[in-house]
Amino acid sequence: MKQDDNAYLRHILIAINQIEHYTRGMSESEFLSRPMVQDAVVRQIEVVDEAARSISTEFQSLHPKLPWAKTIIARRKIVREDFEVNTALLWNAIQDDLPLLKQLIKKLV
């Protein structure tokens, strides 16, 4: 693994940890009623997206079980071209996608 790839993986883990911190103990309805938390989570999703885009293609090829394309595409679906946030997809990512991504990445770093 290149040093840069390891750094990008760590950025992803830090961002996921921040999201977990921001949303710990929240129900979906509470999350949906707190736009400041949504904004903070979206920012961390952007970090995950940028770090995932920066992972070398060699590393991605060596670790096909990691959902690279899904991770990158997810942000575009969550934050649409008109800059509106799809909060339902955002909540689903928090609950389902990010914990799995975190688990897979933790095995590599």
C-alpha cells in the first residue's frame, strides 16, 4: 500500500467517526429536524468522497471488496446537482453504508 493510500484511508475513517459522533443516539426524525447536523454530516461525506477518489487504482484493484464506485457515486446522489440534499439517502448511508465501509477499511489500516 502506498503511503498516500494509507493516509486517504485514515481520512475516511476519521470522517466516518465524526459522522458517528454527530449522529450518536439520534433517531431519523431528530436527524431530519436538525439541519446543522445534516450540514456537518454532508461535509464529512464530501471528505469520504474526495479521499475515496484519491485512492490509487492499484490499491482499488487489490481490494475489490471495498465499494469504491458506490462510495464515490453515493455523494452525488446525496448532494444532487441542484445542491439539494437527499436526506433519506443521507440517513441510509449513515445507518447502513458507512458502518460497513468503516469495518472493511479498519481491516486494512
